[in-house]
Amino acid sequence: QARGLMAITGPGYDSTVVSTKMHAHSRRTLAARKEQAVMPARVILADDHPIVAAGVRQLLEQDSTTSVVHVASSTEDLMRTLASTPCDLLITDFSMPGNAVPDGLSMLGTIRRKWPDLAVVVLTRISNPAVLRSIRDTGVRGLINKSDALSELPQAVLSVLNGRTYIAKAAMSLLES
């Protein structure tokens, strides 16, 4: 198990793994959102597959806790949007097309350098444990494999918005292999 993470099991939990430390920026963000009462968390979603993006958006907007403010379909679109659109959370695919801006670990590194306090959840179909460890090591706060249960995404969003780290069940299985 990764250092600083603990598994939560029991009724109502699939395989939630959360950090034992809350990120300072997330505490401030959560406190500010509480003061604003019902202000939903602003989410930028990045995925180059329209059906996946539409499904994730619908799942996120089923309740009033999140609002998708933009859907990016390429790395260039994502970087432009991050530079111009305030958000509380980025949910991004790991592999996306882009000519001028690379995807993958390079993209995550750029995001971390330019927006170090931004909470990032990576949604991927990557199954290589070494690559998943590298993704986790970039400082993302959530990691979900596209083969995970639908219920993992809202759990990840809630955990990350509350300053915790979330590794979904299938991703954790792969990381431990």
C-alpha cells in the first residue's frame, strides 16, 4: 500500500482509498465553498471520446455538488481552458490527441507546474502498473481505471474535493501487482 494512504472497507464502500492528510488548498477551497452555501464545485472534464465525456458529465451533474464548466477534447483545448476558466477540479483522460501539447505524463507535469494547487483526477484505461505508479507520482489526487464501477467516480470526486486522495478499486489492484 502506498505511504500515507489507508483503505476504508465496510458496508457502503467498494474499495475507497484515501489520504490521511488533507491538502491545504483543498481545505481552503472546501471552506470557501461552505461559506457560499450551495455553490457547486466547478469541474473541467477532458476526454477525447464524446460518449465517455457525455457519460461522465451526466454522472457528475446528477446532483448539485458539481457543475461541468467545460469539456475539452484535446490537450491544446485543455490547456487553453485551464488558463482561462476557473475550476475546482480537473478530471482528465491520460491519453488524448494533441499536436502542440503532449498528453500523458508530460501533460500531467505541465498541469502540476502551471496549476500546482489544482485537484486532478485521472480517468484512464492504462493497465501497466509502472505507468499507473508514474501517474500517481505526478501528484494527482485521484486515479480511476475506466474498467472501475460507475460508483467510483462520484466517490473519487467527493474525496478529492474534501482534500483526500482516492485510488479506485481496479487501479489499486493494478498498482499492487
